[in-house]
Amino acid sequence: MKVDTLNYIRFWGVRGSYPAPFGSHMRVGGNTSCVEMRVDNHILVCDGGSGIIPLGNALMGQQDIKELTVILTHYHWDHISGLPFFVPAFVPGWKINIYGPGDSQQEIERRISGQMLDPYFPVELETWMADINYIMTENNQLEYGPFKINTFNVHHPGSTFGYRIQVHDKTIIYASDNELLFIDKNIADRKSEFEPEEWQLIEAMRTEEKNKTIEQIRNAHVFIHDAQYTPEDYAKKRGWGHSCYIDTANFAMDANVKQLYLFHVDPNYNDAKIEDLHRATTKMIHDRQSRMECHIAREGLIIDIDKL
Ligand SMILES: [Zn+2]
Ligand SMILES: [Zn+2]
């Protein structure tokens, strides 16, 4: 597809958990997490799920860019499984910078290469012919071309990042996997076990945690966030590290987000179901008299950054 704008965000993979290449899912898309941000001829890629494979193939047809930076939220399969098939990594002359959770460059490399070890994959990481540069930062901040990137921790099993990205005076938040109501999971059913003073402390902790999250996403122009479950499925999957779309929409409105993109949607949900959830979210927004826009993050969707 030809892209008419110079500075844009493009969704290459929007599913959570595992690829869903089913006929009933194609309006939303079947690939797992991968979002490209291209500004001033610099490419920042969020996550390397199966969606990074078609991105890599598309880059092979272009001559002008030979470097990019990949920022990983964490190393669950749905966020790295496309990397062993990412063609630019195999091509000499390309430079690929990779950042993600880890205490050293070696640890980041090990976490990525583990999925390519025998007997899980036919060739190992040494077959990557590009110049691969693993990034460490002192303060969880990094800059790449026009992108200023801040890292924050989210609630997901293991060490997992969300990213607050500043570019051309616009703020984009990418948090693919995050259970917004994780504290409630632990205590909601146990209120009777606590003394009133203890419960007050817990309530204060919940409020503080909520306020911290809202500050992290406040005033974002684009908020790409975990919206994996319906309330019914979330009730069964509390503690798995994902959010119900209703919680995602409420946090986004509380934080004065301009555009919300429902992301990392459940691979069990077909197009009709996700479109129903989107309609329900739109009604919620209307009922709260908010002006926030809400969209389904569909594979192939392009957001013009200059028009935000
Ligand atoms: Zn995930
Ligand atoms: Zn995960």
C-alpha cells in the first residue's frame, strides 16, 4: 500500500497472545503486536510480533532507509516471534538497534536469541548479517532521531515496559500489555478480612496507583493500549496481565487522551465481536460526555502524525 503522508504510525500487528489468521478476523487483522512509527525518515518499531515480518518485507522494497530502532515491551512470544523472520536483520548494510527490559546488552540479546536456539529454530542469531546494536540506558530514556522515548513499568507478568514517545510536539503512548486493575484482583474479594484502618490504607494505595497511571498517559494524542478482554473474560483471567476494554477506555478518558486505539485484542474474538466492543466503547464515551476519539487498531491502519 502506498502511504501518502511522510510522518505516520502504521499498525502491522494488533493481536494479543497468538496470530489469528482466520477469515472471520481479517477486518481487524491476524498478526501479533507490531507498530511502525516513521518520522523525518526515521523508523521506530514497537514490538516484534508476527506483524514485523510484512514490515521487513516492505522495507526491502525501499532504498532510502537502512537503519531502524525496535523497542520491545517484553519477551513473550507474541512480541518477539516475528524477529527470526525479519528480513533486514539478515541483510549486510542494515543497522538495527534493539531496546527492551534487561540489565545488560547481553541479557537483551540472550532473551531474543533464546527462541532461535536448537531445537526451536533452524538457524541461530549468528546468521543475522545486519549490524545489531543492543541498547542500554541509564535512566530508561532514549532518543532516536526525532523520537524522545520514556519507559515506564506496567502490570504484566515479568518485567514489562510501556513507552511514552514524544515526537514533533505529539505524545504517543504504546502499552500493549497492561492490567490496569491489577490491585483490585488481589483484594476485591477479601474486603471482610481487613480491619477498617487497613482497608483505608489499601484504598489509598489504589488511588495512588491509579493517579500514577493517569499521569503516565495524561494528554496523550495517541494512546495504543491493551484492550484484550470483555468484562466476562476478564473475570476469568484476572492476573494474566491484560485489561478489559472498559477499564482501558475509562482510564484514557480520565487522563484526557485525544485518540484511543483498542489494541492487543483477543485472538478468540472475531471482527463482529470486536466491532461490537468498539460500539459499546463509543457509547460509554458519549455517556461520559467525553470528546475522546476511539478506534479499533486495525492491521494496515495509518495515523497521520502531522494531523493529530
Ligand atoms: Zn502480549
Ligand atoms: Zn505478555
